[in-house]
Amino acid sequence: MNAIERVATLPAPPARNSESHKGSFGHLLLVAGSKTMSGAARLSALSALRGGVGLLTVATAESVWGIVAAENPAWMTLPLAEQDGCCRLQSLSVIESAWERKTALAVGPGLGQTPEVADLVKVCYSRCPLPLVLDADGLNAFVGHVDQLACALEAPRVLTPHPGELARLLGIEVRELQRDRENVAVKFARQTGAVVLLKGAQTVITDGDRLAVNGTGNSGLARGGAGDVLTGLIGALLAQGMEAFSAAQFAAHFHGLAADIVATEKTAQAMLVTELIDAFPAAWKRILAS
């Protein structure tokens, strides 16, 4: 691996001026959810609100639009045309119109893995002029098409695979990836031009030039929904204007810190993902007091 800068200092979170208004803290568009995975959209959205974003719009499959809208009255919702419970490619025009008034885009949690979802994700990824975080089924859309992750736009991209997802994208075995996590992540970041957040114990964050290894978190995060929470948090930080590598590094630390807070009281075994979001205020207090 060529020389790379190792980053150990945690970046400062977005500033909050007392004279600010909701527009000062960005507007995130979250494209997430399907008929069988409305929870992914709801978890990501709740995390984004707790992450400090000023405005949030959740675009989701029309069959679960009401469920997502009813989860919290603080976000706006956008129903998307669907087939068999998953968003259709014809929703693209609705999404493109929506992102014109936003400051960041988050794509992937719970979208499903139909061919139309894959096509929709790939077009959004290549066309959206905003900072974008891609996770879960958003990443799955590029299996067999990893070259398309090298986006020609200057807008930053953050990719958040777990080892299984990254192994599928690269066509290698998970055990091979895990033996050399840092090198694999750096090479993937250089290949795509994106910030890569490789999940797992000692999460690796790299843009190909810089690398940070996260030290917070515990096995309580090894459950469904934890990644959706991380996606919403990164999206919120990007929407507030945080630089992509810094947003990913801060989010990994914060996400793990919230898990550590919950585990202290609830144990890693009994932790609920919703309790992870509930611990965000305590995590913010710790960080802001340090």
C-alpha cells in the first residue's frame, strides 16, 4: 500500500450557532424502505433527526408511505411508485425533482434487490450532484458492476459496506478480506474515488489517502438495523456540510459510542437498535463536553 495518512484525531461536529434556523442545518433526502422493510427507512430517518439535520424528507415505497409518515411528525415523506413492494425506476423523476432542494442524499436501507431498484440506485448514484451515502441494498445494486461506483461527479460519495457486501462487490471471500481489511478498503476507495467505511470490529474509514480505525462500539451492533442507523447519521452530517471523510469518521465513532452507552446499562446481548438511537442525546453530551 502506498503511503497513507493515519488519522487519530476525531473531527469536530457541525457547529450550531444560536442564531441559526432549520435551513442552517441542511435538508437530507433519504431514499429507503420497501413493503417488507419499512423499519429500515424509519430507523435511518430517526437517526438523521437525532444526528442534527434541520430538515428531512423520506422517499419510500407507496405501500409503506403511511407507516413511515406516522413514525414521526418531524419529517416529510414522498411516496414512490412500486412493483411487488419495491420502488420502480419510474420513480426517478420524482427523486430527481426532490433532490434539487436538498443538501445531501442517503440511499439504500431496505430498498430491496429487484432489477428496477438496482437501475434506480445506479442512476441516482451517477447523476445526483449532492454528497451521497450509499448502504445496504444500494450497494447490492452494484454487484457485477463495481466499475460504475467510480462516479464522474465531483460531489462526494460515502460507501458503507459490511465485510460480506464488500466481498461480494470485489468477488473475493470474506475471510480474504478480513485478513487485510485496511489494504482492501484503501484499494477500494482509490478504485471508486469514494470514502469507504468498512464496518465491523475496528471499523476502517478511508478515502484512499487518509485512514482512520474506529475504537468505539461492541457486539451489540451485530444486529439488523444498526447499519440503517449509521446511514441516517452519516446522511445528516453530510447534509449539515461536513466533509465526507470527516463525516464518516465522526459517525463511526458516535455510533459506537452510543452502543457503548446502551451496553453499559442494557448489555450488548439485550440491546435494541431503537435504544441505540435513544442513546444519541447522551452520546452528544459526552462529545460536546470533551
